Amino acid sequence: MSASPVIEINSGKLRGIVENSVSGVSYVAFKGIPFAEPPIGNLRFR
């Protein structure tokens, strides 16, 4: 696997890191992924 894979999404690029699971399987982790803003005011609990 690439040491530092990069993917492009609508809001920019994300850089991943290769990690190993407890069973020794390699996977790519992407951290700090942007999410939508939480509903506030009269939009909350609808």
C-alpha cells in the first residue's frame, strides 16, 4: 500500500494513513473527515 494515500472529495483532499489491525491486516484510515453542521434552533429535533 502507498505510505500516505490521498483521495479527493467535494470539499477537498483527504490524506490517509496505513494502519494495521490487531489481526495484522493493513487498512487505510482517514481522520478528520468534515461532516455537516449540527441542526440548531427550530431545526433541532425535527
